[in-house]
Amino acid sequence: MADETAPESSLASTRLRIRREASGAAEWFRSNWRESRRFRWGGYLLGALLTIYAVIWLAILRTLPSADSLLTYQPPLPTMVRGVNGEIVYSYARERRVQLRFVDFPKPVINAFLSAEDKTFWSHGGIDYTGIAGAVVDYVTKIGSGNRARGGSTITQQVAKNILIGDEYSLGRKFKEMVLAGRIESVLNKQQILELYLNEIPLGRQSFGVEAAALAYFGKDVDQLSLSEAAFLAILPKAPERYGRAKYAEAAIERRNWVLEQMADNGWATPEQVAEAKAQPLGIIARRVESYDPSNGYFVEEVRRRLAEKYGETADKGPNSVYSGGLWVRTSLDPQMQKATEEALRAALLRYHGGRGWVGPIDKLDVTPDKWLGPLVAANHTIHYQDWRIGVVTQRDGPRATIGFTDGSTAPLVGLPQTIKAGDVTAASPVGNAWTVRAVPEVSGGMLFQDASTGRVLAMQGGFDAGLGSFNRATQAQRQPGSTIKPFVYGTGLDYGMTPATMVPDQAFCVYQGAALGQKCFRNFDMRGAGGIHTMRWGLEQSRNLMTVHIANDTGMDRVVKTIDRVGIGKYEPYLSFALGAGETTVAQMVNAYAALANNGVQFNQSMIDYVQDRNGKVIWRADERRCEKCNMAEWDGSAMPRFAPRGREVMDPRTAYQVVHMLEGVVTRGTATVLSDLGLPLFGKTGTSSGPTNVWFMGGNQDIVGGVYLGFDQPRSLGGYAQGGTMAAPIFKQVVQATKPRWSRLPFTAPRDIHMVKVDRVTGKQVFGGTAINEGKSAIIWEAFKAEAELREASREDKLKEQRDALVAAVRRVRKASEPQGAEAAPKEEPPVKPAGDPVGLY
């Protein structure tokens, strides 16, 4: 029992000793508090310090960010866009930022900033107490003056301010800087701190970091800066918006020269170098505009829109946002083809506009003579055509007017339309000492080219100029495609038993639509109600509406609209009017549908972005998601070479697609698009003109590249009775091909398996056994593409005719033999061949 109670006894003894000692300590404290004034004051001071610390912790230190976050700090960076050749074609940036490593900054640049901002940087622990004391005195003396005291911050403190806590003007912020500076110095080495500073310091002109500022002020990289230019950049942290303006040039030179003298005093430049640098002018260039080709505007805006949908625009949407994620985006943009596309569409719009003159303002602003610049800048209208500029009429007084531009300049405006007035935004071009009004065409349109075998968009133009508005008529405008939809009607007919030689009536066709709508009668574009019976090929080449309606009706409109939907044009109800293009679709959708024709029925998802890399180069998205299994084997296992799975999906019978393309080649050689025939290239295509006519179209290409274009008013109205796709839209396509002709293959279209080429009479569609077939111009005999089973059907018919012929011959022989004298010997005679009656059999 004694052993069991011993631990309890020991524990009780320990507790008793603790209470006794605590009681003694408390008695000692009370005794000293009563008897010693010094002890009491010490207690008061300690309590005050603890209270102050608690207040500071609650108000400031508790909310301070961690300095450790700088180890993984990701600065906001613009997204860079590359074209198909890998060259940078654009950047999405609201701030100019270029990140460099510490070793990339030249020593003169580093020393200039240290001389201007923190000459003891390499030796202090994050805080310059002498500078802080001076800043406090300056702050006290300027209280109530409205002037801002000098900072007194070290470079480490400025890193804390720029990256972690912001630029609030208060003693609290300065205290936070000091605390964080000490923490930063314990986390990062001096080179890491200086690298952050030189990359993040705001230097005016929307530039953050020295490299961005060097490009903005001098159009140079940092390694190309002279000593005087480096010293100028070093003065900007104090007052970037002041020293960067021409009217403060003298103050900037004075401050720059002071920095140069400091560099000499610190031993970082010789007196001779300083004297030479002082003699240099500032050399600041005008505000630098990025030198990206403006013809890429619609393309890169569409890319930006798609990136924003996926990753967001700003940092709060995620680490890979468009304007701060530092993405690298590889696109399919072909700069040469894009330039040609822009020029061709613009030329057509101006050609149609002709001498119509000024048709109204681009925009209307609420302006006064002294307050027009802000609204004009906010409107963000630009134009990149010849020497045109966008401005706003600031005032008009009878025959005189003034125009203002976004750089704040004004000039007399001449060539005034009668209706132009103050507040109208218009295009203008220089003439002498004034500017004259220019008319932006009211008609517009969209154009797009893509690689048929991959779906990659090569070029895109969505209007006259992307600077006038972001609405992209190549991807966003819903328009009636007119006759460009007919190849898919004909293709459906081919799928269900017809051939290119099938005879189809070009005759009146009416349908009863019910009591409310009555009877609907279709007609051809040229108003002729009937034109006999012709081959399917002829109907497509000549774009005959009545033949198309007959084919759609005989095949079944439910089948036709399924084909149209399957190739991605749109979802329509099974009404015959949709067979003539009465539905709505976009240029982009039509081009991808025609790409399926060119690619023997296989269609790819239309894409503009090949892949996206994050700021570290990791691919985070790609259009081609196929994986190559076993491509990275350490050793070959002896099996067949690994290959990627095929891409794309089959949306049409390959043979049907080829037959349609083969007929559409005839549209170019002898149909409604003969304007393209002198290019000397194997091209297929289809013109289109919607009712009104409100839109004119052309779609076509070769087996590698397919494109399409439409022209029309944004608010649909008639283009004029003379407007047709063959005379207005096809020449636009032709201009692009001429400008990029080396890109267009001269190889003929490749037929898929089970397609047989047969010589036929072009007009009747009947098979021809002699003569030479030429698929050009008005040749009487051409090669026609038939599916193998169609030929088999015709072969069986030939066999039946042969059997009938043989039976007839045998019957004739029997009659002759019966009429000969019995037993008479007659010399054997050679029977003449019996020619089958009738013309050669037609193939249907």
C-alpha cells in the first residue's frame, strides 16, 4: 500500500512547493511595488510598451503580408501572341512590363538607380535610419501644406511598397515598409531584391520596370542605353509623369545631371564619362506605339475573346488571365495571307462605296470646345488606312470647322459635308495645312481562310478596320448564305441515288403552304420560270434555283437539313426555302463546311489557337489533344512505329464530297465564277446572292486552303439589282489568291476510293465512248465522277442489252436456217455484226 500512495504523496508535495514559491513571488512583487518608486515606473513603462505593441500588432502587424510570398511572387505580365511562323504578332497589355533577370541589367543602369535611390543598398539591412529621420522631419514640416514629404525609403522598402502594401501616403504605411524591409532582407539576397525592384518600379508611360521604360522613352533595350539615358530613367521613380513630359525638360536635365554627379562621387563613372553624358540632350522619343501590324486586328481580337472566355481577363480570375498571366499563345495566323485578306476586302468595300461620299459619323460624342479630348480618347476609335486618322469635330461655324485628335492637337477641317456637325467622329486625312473629311464605307463584310486538312484559321477580316469596332463579321454576323448552301443540297441528292449526270427539271415548282400562306412558287435568280431538263452538274454550275428545289423535294428536305446541320452550317426546319439559303449562318461556319468538301468529307474543329503556354513555358492547353502512345519508349519493342490517331470526323461520304467538288470546279471553269478561271489553279467554288439582293457571297478554294467572303450592310438592305456573288464577291477571293499565289498548290483534287471517272456528254450526261474529255471551258466531252455502284448498275444494263442482242442474232440465224433448202450444201458465210439499236446509254 505504501508504494501505491507514494506517487500521490510526491505530487501533493510538489503542488505545495509551487504554491509556496508563487506566494513568495507575489509577496515580493507587492512589496517592491509599494516601497520602490523606480520599480513602479518600470512596471508602468513595461505595461505601456506592451499596450503599444498590442495596438500596433492589432492595427498593423497582424495584417502585414508575408515576406516569404516574394519567393514565389508572380508579377502581372502581358500575354504574347505568336503567328504561324513563331514571330510575335501582338500582345495583350494594359501596362508595359518586361521581366529580366538580374544578370541582364547592365551595371551602369544598376549604378544609376543606386546613386539616385539608395547608394548604401549593398551595406544596409533594409532600413536607412538617417534617411528615415530626415523623412520624418520633412513630413512634420509639411503637415497642412498639401505637399508630399520626401520618402527616405531604401530600395528594399520600395519593393515592400510596390509589391506588398501599396502606395498609401501615411506614417502607418512607412512603418509597415520598415518592418517588411527587415523581413525581406532575411528572406531574399540583395540581387533578388534589386531584380524585383528594377522589374517592378513604375516609371511612367504605363511602364513598369526598367526594360519597359527603356522601350517606352527611348525605343531601346536596356543593354543599348547610353549613360545619360540610364541616368534619366533613374530619376523617374521620384516623379515619372513630370520628368517624362517635354515641358519639364529643364528640370529633368537638372535631376539627371545630379544623378550623374552622384555616380562619379560613388566611383561608378569617371569624370570624363559624366561630362560627356551631361552634354547629351534627353533624347526622349514621342509616346511609343507598339509596332504590331494593324491588319491582324480582327484575328487577335477574336483570339483575345476566346482566351478571356477560358482564363478571364484580370488576375482576380486566375493565374493565367489575359492581361496579367504572362501567357504565350501560338496561333495559326498567316501574316502574309492576313495582309492580303485585309487589302482585298477593303478594296472591295471602297469600290462598292465609289463616289457616294460621306454617309454619316462613325460615332457621336457630347463635346464642348474645351472638353472633347477625354470623350474622344474614351471612345477608342482608330483607323489604319493610308494617312487617315480618326478625330472629332470640335466646332463648326458655317463653312469652317475644327477637328481634334487623340493626341490633343487640333486642325482646320475642310471638305465639309452639309450634315456634319460638332461632336461627329469622322475619318480625315491631311491636305496642305488642314485636314479633309474621308468617308468610311457604310457597306461591310467578312472574310476568312482556313487550312482544309487541319481546321486552322489562316486569316480573318471582319470589316473595314478593327479600330472602328470589335464586331467581327467573319465570326459574329448572321447572314443568309444564298446559293452557297446549294452544294450540300446536291450532296444529299448524291447520297440518295442521284449522280452528277442525273437529269433534273429546271421548271416551275410550287407548293401549297396552307390557307394562311397560300401557294409558294419558286423561281430562278434570272426570273425565268422554266428552262427544260438538264444535268445536275449544269444546275450547280449555273446555280439554278428551280433545279435545286426539285432535288431537295425529291430527296427530302428532312435529309437535306440533316446534312446542313452535320457540316455545321446551322439547324433549320425542313422547309424548301432553306435549300436556297434562306437560313442564317456565319462566314466561319460556311468556310468550315466547304473545308469538309475539300477534305473528302472529313471535317476538323475550326481553331485559331494551336497551343497556350504559361509564363514558365508549360503547355496548359492545345488544340490537338491526341496522345502518341509508346512514342517515348526507352527501347524499341519491335512493333510497328507508333502513330497518332487520325483527327477529324467524317461528316459526308468521301465520294459524295468529291463529286460535289468536281462539279464545283465547273462553277469556276464555265459557271458563275469564271472570273477565277484565268488563275490557272485547280480551284472549286460557289457564288451566292441572297434575296434583295442583301448579301453577295463566294466560297471556295483548293484541297489545301478554303476561304469565303460576303458583302452586305450591317442593317440588311438591297445592294442594288446588279449585285451578284460572281461579280462582287468572287473578285475579292481572286485578289487574295493572286497576292498569295505561291501558297496555292497546283496539284489536282485527289479522288477517294470507289470513284470512277467516266467520259460523258456535258449537256446530256450520257456516256461517250470516243473523243477526248477536257474539263475546261465549254468542252462537249468531260470527265464525270461516278460512284462505283452507279457504274455497276449501268454495267448490268449493258449486260441485259447484250443478252437481248445475242438473242436477236440467234433468232435471225434460226429463221435463215429454216428458210434454206434441206440438204443443200452452202458455203459458210460470215455473219455481219449486229449494231445495238439506239444511242449510247446515259448514266444517271
